[in-house]
Amino acid sequence: MNNKNLEMSEATTRQRRNLMLTTTALILISHAGLVFGEKLQLLGASVKITNPDMLLNFLLIAHVYFFWRFYQYFYVDSAYSALRSQYRNILSNKLDQVLMAYIFKSLPKGVSSISGAFKYDEVSRTDDSAGCYEVKVDYPTVREDEYLSEMINVPKKIFRFKGLPDMVNIFRTPRLSCFF
């Protein structure tokens, strides 16, 4: 994939920076034991903080706000479209491999080839059953000119969560690593 497509716009980068700053502040407060004192120097003036716990609440609200703003900017950014299409291609290939592996595992022993190719997208569009996809598979017999057909029930659960590791890896690119 072209790295130019993964470049975020300046506005999205600015929102990401704000999100990273609040994330860093929250991590320092919660894990490093950072504590706010009673006095704060603000533009040369001394300010007394009577409720330091309110600063944590403010940071949490600011973090949610900056996360929402980053999401709004990133969703319309070209980098999001490029990553989404990259993820869909990777996921489609992985689900196709899972489907073909299950089909070959379900065929009688000694069958090493089938007629046609099966894609997860095509199988999932023809879904009529609740827990399985039905796939009609033709495979050659001992005589090469004869084919047998078999209906194979492919359980939907074998496809669950297959794309999660790929999604995490795609969003670990240096430009988007605001969470990982």
C-alpha cells in the first residue's frame, strides 16, 4: 500500500496530538502516581487549587472529547479509507483460507482437489440457516471424468474473531498508534 494514502491530514494530526497529550496525562496520573499540589503557577500568577480531584475529572472529560474529535476527523480522512480497504482485503483472504481448509477437512479421505473456488463473501450472502453455511462441493472420483457432489455444513463460529489480530496490526502503523 502506498504510504501517501496513509498520511493523515493536518487537522487529523492535530486532533491525534491532543488525544495523545490527554492519554499521556491520564497514564501518568493513574499509573505513575502523579499528584497535583495545591498551588499552580499559571502565566506567572499563583493559583490555589482547592479540589485537586476535579483535575482528574476534567482530564477524563477532555480525553473523551478529544477522542470524539479525533474519530470525527479520522473517519473522513483518506488514511481511514485506505486502512479500511486494506483490512477488508486481508480479512477476506483469511476467511477464504479458513473456509477452504474446513471444506478440505470435511471431504472424504484421499480427496485432494475440488471443482471451483469458494469465497467466504459468496457463501455468507446465500445464508439461510442459523448456525451453518451450506456449501455444495464437487470433487473428482478415481476416474477423472466423474465428479461426486457433497453438501458440507460449515459452522459460522469458525469465522468468529479471525480478523481481530489483523485489525490490531493494521492500526499499529506509526501514524495511528494512539492506542496501541
